[in-house]
Amino acid sequence: MKYQFRKAQLSDADRIWKILQEAIQKRKEEGSDQWQDGYPNPQVIAQDLDKDQGFVFTSGDTVVGYCAIAINDEPAYDAIEGTWLTTNDFVVFHRAAISKDHVGKGLATILFQYIENYAFENEIYSIKADTNFDNKPMLYLFDKLGYVYCGEVYFRSSPRMAFEKVIQRDL
């Protein structure tokens, strides 16, 4: 199957919201507190799209995944309780989710590879992200893909585990 990664368009918004709703429900079923407080929501998706920070992962014409990506744009990361690996430019991603119809196919790993490629294309060699302490699938991915735990950051008054990966292009 051929996959693509591209900037999200307004016409993708309904599908993105459906994928995020599935992820919200999955977090709930797994006993996680993450995304159980009304976030994310359609307004957040609209903001991602307005800022050109929304990205979709597609299989043919079907959107199978979503994430928001920004460069140097996460104020909460300035107040980390811990230490980042680098202080240079960074790519940050949020709201990463794969459609429930495509979970278990290794697509989250491929999505992370696309995020790394996006960083390389922008000549940035640091990726930062965060997750809840109880989001076991994301914690597994961070470990598997070489992200390093750097400390805690806070969103909406809740602590989150912060990770960074320093990347380099193999020559």
C-alpha cells in the first residue's frame, strides 16, 4: 500500500475529526485521562488548518491519520521541569492519531518517519513531543523510536511527559 503525507485541507476536516473522536474513545476505553476534557475538538482542528499546521496521512484518497506539526511553536515547552537535549530549532507535533480501521498496521511508526522527514526538509534536527503518563501506546512508540524523556510540561494545568529526539540524516 502506498502512503502519502501532506498538508491537510479544509475538505479533510470532517475526516480528521472522526479520526480524533476514535482516538478519544480509545484513550477512554484504555482508562487514560488523555483527551477526556473536551480537547481536542473541531475548533482546534480549524486552528491547525488556519495556521497551516495540520497534516494528514493518506492511503490512496483515504485519510488514515492526522497530526499537527509546528516549528518552534510550543510555549509550554519553555517551562519544562527538566532539561531538553537541545536548545536549537525544533519540530513539535501534537494530536497524532491513526484511524481505528488502520490501527495495528505499523502506521504510527510510518507517521513518525514522515514527521522526521518534515524536520529534515526544514533543516531542523530536533523533534519534541509530549503525552500523558497513562498513554501506553504513545510511550511505547517514543521508546521504540529513540525519543528521550526530558521532564514534565503542563497543559491545561495537567502534567505531561516531555520527550525529544535528536535526528540526523544517514549519508
